[in-house]
Amino acid sequence: MNLDKAIQELPVKGYLDLPIDKNIDIIKEINRLRKEKNVVILAHYYQVPEIQDIADFVGDSLALAQQAAKTKADIILFAGVHFMAETAKILNPDKKVLLPDLLAGCSLAESAPKDKFEAFKKQHPDYVVVSYVNTSADIKALTDIVCTSSNAEKIINSIPKDKKIIFAPDRNLGAYLIKKTGRDMLLWDGACEVHEEFSLEKILELKKQYPQAKIIAHPESRDYILDIADYIGSTSGLLKFVQESPSEIFIIATESGILHKMKQLAPDKTLIPAPPIEENNERACACAECPYMKRNTLEKIYLALKYEKPEVTVDAKIAKKAVVPIQRMLELS
């Protein structure tokens, strides 16, 4: 069996399950492979620290989409979740897009199944469909314009006032946008399991312990969390607020991965992750973690670069439809 055929027949069960020589320097090998193969490594703020530290670019969903749209690399390795890698592939149909673990999904994206959403859209044919970037390629193909938490308000405000709007899939972000824009939108009933689990009681207890702390929250959080927040913003917005605010202490209601970059850029600030409703003894901290984001590891990145698997693909017909609302978003951003 020749090498090419052997590589094609490597076992993939969401990720490559192959032994790694314990004597190799994984980071050194990753750097060698990325240079040899002209790879760009894109990582979301919610990735584990060691992945953020080796990435070519770390950002939120909007910034990562922008980077994917303009990259000159031959291969994009996406250290994030599946819908992000799909978006990169839609924007770069001729490039190879790798996701270290295909099982790195998204509870929010999965809350909008294609068949149910397509039927919902048909019931409201005169509505403009705005879908959050946290959706599958199938949902994007049914969408008029995509948005992220960074640009959602701007996207909604760009739609003529006489147009009716469906917003999907995040009901919490949608409700927040209704308050911000005054638009009476029809919301799909979906949510992110991480941002749904913050404990109001425990956050208020922390506030009593640290009365000078600023509570900052991602708009995917429940309304009772947003109601007590001093600042609401996307992951990049939260990061900027911590850097620029004169405050010294922050209670942060979003996925705990963002704290790594916050500590790097604001080392003198005290950062307290907002606790979830239920504690998980397997976690390193009493914080909210996305189990899908955390599926990616340096070992999986190394194997993905070495064997150029697992590869993310998107049906050409779906991609042709899905790229239109993504490009509309990028033009407005």
C-alpha cells in the first residue's frame, strides 16, 4: 500500500486516534508543519490557553471570519467548533480546512435543525431572516444576512423599518437586540448551553464580596444576568472593556477561555469567572466551560497538520447559497 492510500485510510472517529511519539516536541513539530504546508491556525478565545498561544490569530467569530476571508494560506486549521470551520470553508472553497476534532460542535447551532427551521421560514415568507453565525451551513443557506454578537445591532439597524425580521437561533441575544433596536423580531427558540447556566444567586454573592467589581456579560446570557450587568458585549467587546475600564475587578459572565487573553492584556486586573448554577467537579475552576471548544488539543492539532485530517467540507450548492449572507455581513462590518 502506498503512503497516500495509507493516509486516506487512516481511522477518523471525529478526530485522528493515532499514537504520538512521546519524545517529540509537539509545539516545535506544529511550527515545522505549519511552515512547510503554508498553514494558518485560527483560534477562538474559548480555546485552551496552550492553543491560543500557538495560533496565528485569536479572535471572536467576526474577527475569525474576517481572517478566514482574506488568508493567503493553502490550509486553514480552525481551532474552534464545527460551524466556524464550515464558515471558513464557505469563504475559501478551494482551500483545505481542517478541524482537529469534528465532534467539536455547538449546542446553539444544534438548536436550529435544518428541517424545522426551513418549515418555520416557510410559515413566514415575507420576513427577512437574520441568523447568528453560530449556525450550520444549512441554516446560513436559508438566511438573508448573517450576524455575530459584535455586529448584530448594526446588522438589525441596517434592515429597513418596514421589513419584518426572523432572528435565529439565540433567543437571549434576540431579546437583547429587541431592547437595543426597538425592532419587533420573531425569535427562534434556541440557546447556548454555556451562557444559559450562569447562576444569578452566585453572581450576586460575589458582588457582595467584591462591591467594586464590574459585572460584564455576553448577550447570549439570560435576561436576568444581563439586567445586572454593568457592560454587555461580544467576547472581543468584553476584552476591550476590561482593558480600557478604570475598574480593577471584574465578574465575567462568558465562557472562561476568554480569561487567558484578558490576563495577558490586562495583567493588573482581578478577573473572576461568573459561576454556573451547578458545579462540575471535573472542571479546573468554578466557571462556565464549553465542552465542545475544549475537545481540541495540541495533540489533535499536530495530527491534523501531519495527516491533513479531519477535513471540513460543505456541499457546493449549500455553500453557494450560504456565502451570500456571510458576504453581506462582512461588507457591513
